[in-house]
Amino acid sequence: MHPRIFAQSHPGKKALVFEPSGRSRTYFELEEAANKGARLFRQLGISKGDKVAFCLENCPEVFDFCWAAQRAGLFYVPVSSRFTADEIAYILRDSGARLLLTSDYLAKELDSVANACLDIHLFKTGKDHEAYGNWDGALAEMDAAPIGDESGGAVMFYSSGTTGRPKGIAPTRSVDGPAVADEAFPKLVSKLAGASQDSIYLCPAPLYHAAPLGWTMTIQRLGATAVVMEQFDPELVLSLVHKRGVTCAQFVPTHFVRMLKLPEETRLGYDVSSLKAVIHAAAPCPVPVKRAMIEWWGPIVHEYYAGSEGNGMTFVRAGEWLERPGTAGRAVLGTIHICNEEGKELGVGEEGTVFFEGGNAFTYHNDPEKTAESRNRCGWSTLGDVGRLDEDGFLYLTDRKSFMIISGGVNIYPQEIENHLVTHPDVLDVAVIGGPDPDMGEKVIAVVQLKDSSKAGPDMASELSQFAREKLSGVKIPRQIDFIDELPRAATGKLYKRSLRDAYWQEGDARAE
């Protein structure tokens, strides 16, 4: 399947609607823009197998660009706008990108990126900039007919850098095949979310991340309509479901938390009955949060666990989850193994590193050391997550190994603590990290964002500590509770925990001097 098919059969149908601006693309307009973009790539000497990058807000130009690259046999690299100019330049150099498309969305970094990337083609949408070509003007000069040497390109993702330098996932797909053929993921999305040509899909997250971009482009392969939020807003989600008749959507747990924190009269003031399937991923969802979403939206809240690496995938439907609260499901791609630090496979219920066998092979671009670290002696691969299997093969995730706190020789996983604290009615968001402790090595620190910041102080810290004691063992009780106006999260909900942790350790080092 391919958007071109629907540009021919349903040219006036909306492929994309962006909210709240109302900007859109019909399938005909998307096809025309993609053909013009492919011609521009060729005019610039960008050939099959080359890389091109974009750093854009959620806007129609993202898909103009990606579909142009896809049919030109290119690897297109999404770049997070949260990155600094140095990080952006690093990704462009590391990937070998021949071109960058950006906009005023990157206004503060435009000059710095240009100075660091003099050897690639730089373009931007909107207002002119002396260091960047005008993308809109360049497209306007191109013919809208398909290029003569089309082939199927693919995406090349970089990690968000939450645990270190962004690392690229090297493309494994050949670019020698036809542009139109790609049936595997559309079939999977149809199976998991019931998506079809008649679907209205809601994307609430930034398109530079894997799932939002991948799922939305797949929706276009199916000939459906995608409603893309320019920025996440919990009430706007409900409004769009009500107004647009959204049938399927994808979220992360943080989105659920923000919607559940809305006043009840707001939540119940919108009709969400059009929803047939809601998918969530990216991080373990607190059991009370997911249960509340199912009670609100019905048994349509399904979950998968996977990474951009594509080495494996689990899935669980709402009904199965209600029978096994907290599970991320059973494998639908690859075979799961749980292993200890020595590489020994563990039994049912034992907690260790999650490995996949038999999924898609992957390598980290220009980083054989990280690639080797992701494999064990059997050749199985891991994303660095920790979990356990039950007797029926259902996976339960604990946390990322890199976030583990070792206090007095005891391994403590922050996710469990975060999942409990965020259910407190005054807590909007929370991060649990390990901070320096002269006696225990590390201590558990909770960094809390309150709904009402005026409540921050010793009394609230004491209340949260007591709240933690109601569900958690003594070693997991935060020894320090600090308050922050806003936690550093990506727009997808992913927490930049490394920056938080580093600040505490730098402070500890400074005190020791």
C-alpha cells in the first residue's frame, strides 16, 4: 500500500489534518508535494541510498519531506528539536546527511547549525534566511510528475539521548525495492489497532519520534485520515476525539496521567465513544493509571513494548491486561529471554535483562561497541530493559537497567516508586533518581512536579513520604523529596532523567571538594 494509490482513487480525501491550526493535505496534495521533493533531491545530486534529515515542528511539511525521500530511495533522519546545535550537528555528521530541512521552529539554533554544517544542503520553510535555501520556493519550481528512478527508502532513527549521546540505528532495509510495496507494518497496525481506510487516527506526539512518525505514515499507507496535534494538550485530545470522530490513537503513559488529572466535569464533557482502539507504549504504565483509563474509555486500551531497533515486540489487549495487571504482553515478534548479569537464562518470575531472539537484526551506526553491548553470547539482543516472564509468557517490565539505583548493595528500580507517587492527587509528575550518599553509595531521591506549586515544602514532602510507605518497602522510600516547577520531558513524554541525575551528582562532587 502507498499514499499514491489513494491520490489516484480518492484525490480529495484528507490524508492529514493538523490541529489546532487546521492546516491539511489531501492525498492529491501529498502526492504532488512528494514528487516535487523527490525531483529536488535529484536536482541537488542526492542519490539512492543517501541520507537526508529534517528538524521540524508537527506540520504538513514533515510528510511532504518523508514521502519525497521514501520514493527517492533515501534514508530520512528525524532530528529532535530538543537537541542543542551541537547535538544536531553531531547527528548530521554521524549520519552523513546530505541535506537538512528545518524551519523557524529551530530559530535559536539556525546560525549555529549552519556554521557547523557548511558541507551539506540547508533548507528551511517559511521566512528566508541567508544561510538556508527556501524550501517552498525550490519545490514550486519542480515538476509534479514522479521521478524516473523511484525506489523505496526508509527512516533512520536516532535515540533521544536520555541515557547518553544520541545513537543512530543503522538502516538494514535495502533501497532497491519498489516505492509502493511495504505491506508488513500496515498489516500489523491493522491487526493491532483495527485501522483501515475508514479510520480517523489521532497522533498527539512529536513526529521526530519513531512511533508517532511510523504509525502516522502507516495510516497514510492504509488510506485513512490522520489528525496530528501540533502540541499535546490533554483537553484538546478529548475535543478532537469528539469533533473529528477519532477511531484510533496512540499515547504514552504521561499523556494518560495528564488527561486523568483534568477536572472530572471536563473529562466527562466530551463524547469519546467513537474510539475503537487506543494503543500505548514507550514506558511501563502505572497500574492504577491504566485501570482508570479502561474504566473511562472502556476495554479498548491496548499496549505494546518495542524499540526503534525493531528487534522484538510484545502486545497485550485490554482484556488480557485486566487478567494480568501490569503486563506488557506476550511476544508478537521474536522470542523473549530473561537473563542475569552473567548471561544465564532465568526462570519464570525471576527478574533480569530482557533479550529478544529471532527479531529483526540491528546495528548502531558507527558504533560497534554499543552494538556489541546490546548482544549476549547467544546473539540475542536487548534494549537495556529489565523485567520478568510469568508462566504463560507474559512480560512484566521493571525499568531501564541504566536507571537502577544501588543503595547499600540493594538494587532499586525507580519505575515502581514513580508509578506509585504519581497517583497521589497533588502530584502531576515525578522522577526518581539515585543521588550520592556517603554511607550507602546512592540514595533514593524523588523530584516532584505538583499540580499546585504553592503546596511545595516540608509538609508536602512528609505527606508524600507517608504515601510511599503505604505501598513500598522501606528501601524504596525516597530519602529526599525535592520539588520542581517542571520536569525535563520530551513532548512525547520521555523523561530526560540523565540531566536530572547529573545535576545531583555534580552538586555532590562540588560539596566533596
